Amino acid sequence: QLGALLEQFLSPGQYQANVHIRPRSAEVVEFAVKLPGPDENGPVWLPIDAKFPLEDYQRLMEAYEVGDLVAVEAAGKALEVRLLSQARDIRDKYIAPPHSTDFGLLFLPFEGLYAEVLRRQGLFERLQRECKVILVGPTTLTAFLNSLQVGFKTLAISRQTSEIWKVLGQVKAEFGRFGTALAAVQKKLEEASGKLGDVAARRDQMEKRLAGVEAAPEADSVGLPGELPNSTMPVLSNSQE
């Protein structure tokens, strides 16, 4: 049941079964949630162990059915002792900061059993205070895993955001270099444009001079040197000839 809940709410890479948490220890916790560590040395494990004190719980239910208050009290005390012992096992075997969180979860597979433990005055707080163990039932664990999944998604978004900022920084640097190159090209184009303007001005001057050269022969063709116009030649008489 614990494995099914973990599979339902977490991805395979977010938890693991049969985990050795303590270095150089043969103790194996049934399940552990893989939390991101403070550095790249490895994850931080959240140990979750399922416990079901079946005999103590059955005796307690039988005492309730027959209405034997003395038996109810005795079975309730036995249940407290059993849960305290199991919580101490979780503390001693699986809680090992910085390899794990500083607390563990003790999963009770039935809501009736979980409710009975909550009715035992001070038991929940004692387990948390003395053993660093938090009791969870199916509904409580479901809510916890759902909140944990939201945290994983938030962490993923934060990491993606940092990657996006990294890419944007690279694009900004490339765009700055592109702007510098573009400014240099623009400067060269402006210089070339200025030279083209000078060339165009000189071409205009040359065209004007050439136009003057072409007009000069037409003006000189009115009278060539050594020639006289026909109107100025004298008419000779026969005697003068």
C-alpha cells in the first residue's frame, strides 16, 4: 500500500525502495523519498517505514467489541509501547543527517489504526519529540506527497528559470558583439557613401568641361583664319582685271 501511494504521486526518480541511508550500514529502509541535497555530492533521503502492529491492534478491537474497559486500556498501552519501539528503530537505523532528513515517517496502513493512535493522549507528540518520527496514515501521507510533488515542480521551474537566464545572458553577449560589428559595417558604408558623393561631384564637373569642349568647334566654324567672307570680296571691272 505504501509503495502504491508513492508510485501514484511521485515519479520513479523521486523515490526508491530498499535504500541504505547510513554509510557502512547494512540497515535498509523500505522506501525513501529522494530530496535534492545542498550540493552535488548526492541526494538527501526522507525515510518512510510501514509498521502494522497487528496483534496489538486486534486485541484492542476485541476489547472494544466486548466493552472490556480494562482490556481496552491494557491493549492501548501495549500499542503505545510497540509504536514507540518501532519509532526508535526508525530513528536509530535510518535517520542520519546529512545523508537523510532529520526526521522520518512511520506509515500506518489503516485509517482506524491511525485514528486510534491519535486518540492516545500525547503519543503523537512524544514520537515526534523523542524519536524524530511523524506518524502518517493513508490520507495524511497522500496530502504530504501531493505537497511534496508541488515542491518538486517548483524546484524544476526554478532550475529551468536559471537556465533561461543563462541562455538570455549568452544571447545578450552575442547581440552586443553583433551590434559592434554592425556599427563597424555602418561606418564603412558611410565612408563609402561619402566617397561616392565626391566621385559624383567630380563627374559633374568633368561633364561640364566636356560640354564646353564640344561647343567650341561650332563657335570657331564662323570664319577660319586666312579666309574672307564672300560679301567682303571686291567686284573688279574689266579694266581693273
